[in-house]
Amino acid sequence: MKEFDLAIIGGGPAGYVAAVRASQLKMSVAIIEKRATLGGTCLNVGCIPSKALLDSSEHYESAHKRFAEHGIQAAEIKMDVAQMMKRKDKIVAEVCAGVDFLMKKNKVERFLGFGSLVSASEVKISNPSTGSGQAPADKSEQTIKAKKIIIATGSVPIELPTVPVDGKAIITSDHAIALTKVPKHMVVIGAGVIGLELGSVWRRLGSKVTVVEALPRLFGTADRQGSNLAQRILEQQGIEFLFEHKVEKAEAKGKGAVVTVKAPTGESKAIEADVVLCAIGRKPYLEGLGLDKVGVKLTERGRIDVDFHNWQTSVPGVYAIGDCINGPMLAHKAMEEGVAVVEVMAGQAGHVNYDVIPGVVYTHPEVAWVGLGEEELKEKGIEYNVGRSFFKPNGRAKAMMEGDGQLKILADKKTDRILGAFCVGAQAAQLIAELTLAMEFGASSEDVARTCHAHPTLSEIVKDAAESAGGWAIHQ
Ligand code: FAD
Ligand code: NAI
């Protein structure tokens, strides 16, 4: 039986990053992945393909809506969906191959197959799986030994029993990144990150998009002004929101589907669509892992329970990271945990600062945030100053025709330490990175305000907001 210092089940951002770091720290490492390619949800069917489509569709919309203003004359702009998908598939193949390269470079031994726990030090690798994205069935089976095991099996879409996914008319994000033609009408269930991003892709390409959301507004408890602004912009772009609507059922009908929703008034109505995208969240993927057999405990919400200081489960020697444990289901959070868990195993001070994990919705404009929002600060009884700046007066934003947007910094009233930030606007993801770093360093809003920012850049919007938090914004 082959023996390793560490066996990792799952080759997504959590698992492959842990594998590389463990190898750097001189551990012998095995990684077990059931998919034919490494990279997990993120590289295969998540972050990367969705961003490839967001970029393609944004170019298409920009060509229609902005080129003329720039003086660019482009007659007859048409969308070739097959070519867009081909480009996306090529990008996915390249990034997945990049992870393969990292495994080889770091001498991580790759096992193709389904991993399950035999004990706290043994993993069975079997290959019974069939279906899309799965490794080919060859019925082979082997068991390996490891001093430590990390579970990094990620997550899968949540499905509703009354909305049976058939992959054609009723779909999840896995299918929405691979449609072969632009649906005339797409109904999205859930105004979360997937709904807004993939809804935007297909709206830009010509679909009518209706988003049905159970809650009264976007982004739950996030900054209210920011989420209202994002909603207004997305509505202006043509997305229709049905807030506080309950989905009763969806049924395939003809070449499309019918969704029955209940309005806040109690009235039910049927909406016809070519495609219904169910995007109501994701759940940890723990099927067939044998967790109960070895005694790994779950949280109340069904994720693997870990000690967040060392990511060890209730079973010594068995660890868990990424989407299958508590916390935001984000690739960058999973990767941070991948590094930290093996550093702690190696006796180092691995740490993840869960208070400073940025969140981004890659719509246009983007929506990004980090740290605490105003409602959370109020709940905690923390007094704060608000610094606000707008995209409209920023010279670079004007040149880019990106006047829609604002950035808000929340700083402790007594210490001026930055506690949170929220941004709606072009390249908000990049702008929030500066404030994420500032927060990680415990910076004050004045630290940011007194840092020289290149002119003319969107980053000056961050400086403006920091000045505003101190009450002396020059450009407002
Ligand atoms: P995963 O990436 O899910 O990887 C787990 C891997 O384990 C999978 O490859 C799976 O096949 C394998 N596996 C599971 N069980 C077994 C088993 N028993 N044996 C062998 N292998 C197994 N996050 C961001 O931060 N930014 C984004 O822009 C973003 N966009 C997204 C867009 C979409 C459409 C989706 C669906 C998700 C997106 N996410 C994004 C979320 C991100 O993909 C996840 O947070 C991230 O992939 C989690 O990493 P992970 O390693 O924990 O799990
Ligand atoms: P989500 O949790 O972001 O949003 C789900 C939405 O569906 C919520 O607004 C919820 O109120 C609503 N909802 C739930 N049940 C409903 C029902 N029955 N009827 C109507 N609405 C309902 O989940 P989503 O968009 O599926 O994404 C899953 C995960 O993937 C997220 O946790 C996210 O972190 C990750 N992701 C991250 C991205 C990014 O970082 N840019 C992009 C895409 C996904």
C-alpha cells in the first residue's frame, strides 16, 4: 500500500493549493480527484468559465452601446455563441493544465477517482463514477495510507424538489455556462452572485432576464445604499427583479418551462421561459465520503465541523477546508485555508483572517465589499465615520464612460481604523483590494488618504473616500 504524509480528497482551489504548500513544506502528498481535470468547481464550472463569458458578453454590449460614442464605427456586430464557448473552453483547459503542471512541478502524486475514508489514515480510491465532469469508469480500486488527510470536496448547487433540474429547460450554473444559443427569456431563481453574474451574461447577449428572489432586496445585510444602487443600475440595464416572490414550482413545457411564483400579495402567477436557472445557493458535497464511518461531525447546517485554528475535524488527523466547511463559499477563502492548514500541520503559524475576506459580484459595474457593513456595526454598537466618494467626478472614470458608482469606507470613530468598505462601480474588485490590504495592516482611513495615488486612476476614488472619512475630501 502506498504511504504519504498527506492525502487530500478534492483537487479544487482548497485542495490543490494545500497540496502545493505541503510539498513546499517537504511533505509527500497525494491528491485524489474524481474529475478528469484538476481545479474543482472554480476552474471547471465556476469562477473561470463564468468570467470568460462575462468578459465576452461585456465586449459585445460595449461594442453596441459605447463604440459609437468613442467614434468607433463597427457595422453589423453579431454574436457567435459557439465561438464564445470555444474561447471559454480553451481558457478552462489552459488553467486546468496549469494546475496539472503545478502538481508535477511539486511532485504531488495525482490519483484519478472517487476518494472515501476507510479510517483516519486510509483513503479508498474507486472509480465507479459516470456522468459529466466525472472520471471515466474503469472499476479499479486501491487504498492508500496517509499520516494526515484533508477533505476538500467542495460544493454542488442546491436544488429544489419542486424545480426538477433536467439540464435543458431547468438548469443550474453548470449548464448556464454552456448554453448553445441565447434564450429569449431566462428566469433566474435567486438574486445571488450566480443569478446576477450569469443573468448579466445572457441579458447582454439579448435574453430577457427575470430574477425571482425570496428576500426584499439584493445582497441580504450588505450596505443598503450600495445594494440599492446596484439594483437600480441592473434594472436600468434591463434585468427585471421580482423581490419577495416565492417559487412554487417549475415544470418543463414544450421547448421551455413554466415557473409558478407567489407574489407578496399571495397571488400566484405562471411565467413562461425558455430556460429557468436555479441559483439559490450551494451545499457541501459530502456524499459517499464515509464521514459517519470514521466519526467526522457536521455543523447544524450540514458542513464539516472544524476547529478554525487548525482546521482539524472531530477526528484527529482528519482536516477539512474550502466550501465543505463554514464560511463564505469563495475560491480565495478556500485557497487561504489550503495554505494555512498545512502550515499549522508543519508547526508554523498558519492563519486566515476571516474578518478581511473580500466579496465581489462581477456584474458591470462590479459590486465589491470587505469587512463590516453599517448594519453590522450598528448591531455591534461600534461608532463609525462614513467616507464616501463617487465615480462621476473622477476624470479617469469619465474618460472610461464609467460615471455610475460610489465607494464607501467605514472607519472607527475613535481610532479611525478602517472597519469595512463597499463599492459599486467599474473595477470595484480591484479598488476593494487596496482597502483589503489596508484592513489587513490595521490601517486608518487617514493612512489611505495620505498615500499618494497615481493620477488619473480609479484608485483616486479610494483616496477621495478616505479623505471624506476624515472630513476633508478635496474633490467633493
Ligand atoms: P471545489 O472547487 O468544489 O473542488 C472540490 C473538488 O473535489 C471538485 O473538483 C470535486 O470533483 C472533488 N471531489 C468531491 N468529492 C470527491 C471525492 N469524494 N473524491 C474525489 N474528488 C472529489 N468564487 C470566487 O471566489 N470567485 C468567483 O468569481 C466565483 N465564481 C463562481 C462562479 C460559479 C458559477 C460557481 C458555481 C462558483 C463560483 N465561485 C467563485 C465559488 C468557487 O468556485 C468555490 O468557492 C471554490 O471552487 C471552492 O473551492 P473548493 O476547493 O473548496 O471546492
Ligand atoms: P447565493 O447564496 O449568492 O444567492 C442565492 C439567492 O437565492 C439568495 O439571494 C437567496 O435569498 C435566494 N433564494 C434562496 N432560496 C430561494 C427560493 N426558493 N426562491 C427565491 N430565491 C431564493 O447563491 P448562488 O448565487 O447560488 O451562489 C452560490 C455560491 O457560489 C455563493 O455562496 C457564492 O459565494 C459562490 N459564487 C461566488 C461568486 C463570486 O465570488 N463572484 C460567483 C458565483 C458564485
